[in-house]
Amino acid sequence: MAMDSADWGQSLAADTLRFERTLPGTPERLWPWLADSEKRARWLAAGVLPDQPGAAFTLTFEYEGTPVQTRHTVRLYEPPSRLCITWDEGEDWHSEVTFELSALTADQVRLCITHRRLRQADRVDVASGWHAHLALLSALLTGTAAPDFMTLHRELERAYQQRLEV
């Protein structure tokens, strides 16, 4: 699998991964892809995102025709630049995801996703998941063919197992 080195998630700490993508548009154009359920469902998961910190919500992912629901809480809601949510990891464990949008040029935006408080056992799955979801988002925004999510995810799991030395 040929990949630009900038596409790989970076390990910032034992419990933190960061992904950066340069995408077409502006923060205002990209914000709905984070906040709007219908748009977000096309690359990540459906679910109404509350605009108030402290509000709980559910995301529904579709994996090979099977819906998977996860619980979240809004920590920070600052359109069109920053969104931070908790991520239910089960067993009363919550990690945290921050999305940041910043303009690079008049028609390019940088999306940074930082996932903190990850358990060691979840790092490979989370890294390959974000990487594959971002490939879908990039394809949608650039009008290119979208990869099959599960096929890409499985390929990325093998690669991230080596990259993250698990």
C-alpha cells in the first residue's frame, strides 16, 4: 500500500495519536462534515451533535451492514474551528477526540484529529480506523473514488501494528 508519509497517524505519547490532513475548502465549508449528522455519516458516523459542552449524544457507525452505537459527550464546541468530544471505550473508560480546522490558503484547510487517553490495546484499531475514515472524507471532498472502508482498515491494521510496535 503506497502512502504519503504525512498520511500516517503520529504517536505523540503512549496514549495519544494525531492525524493531519490537508483538504480542499475552508473551515466553514468543512465544519458541517464534523457537525452535521447526514454529512458525517458519509465518512464517519451518524448522530445529532449537540452544540453545548456537557451534552451527551450517540453516534451510529455502519460496519459491513451492522450498526454500532457509541456514547459521547461534547467537551468543546467552537465552530468552525474546534470540537472536542469524549469517546466511550466501554468499561467506564472514556478517551477524548479533538478536531481542529485551520485555514492554510483561501481554498485549503488543515484538519487535525488528536485522540487522547487511549489504552495500549486500542491504539492499532483506533489508528487504522481514523486513517480509513479520513481516506473516505478525503475522497468525498476531492470527488475521487472512495476506498472500501473495511478492506482499507484491515490493511492499515497490519501496517499500524508495525508502525506502533505493538
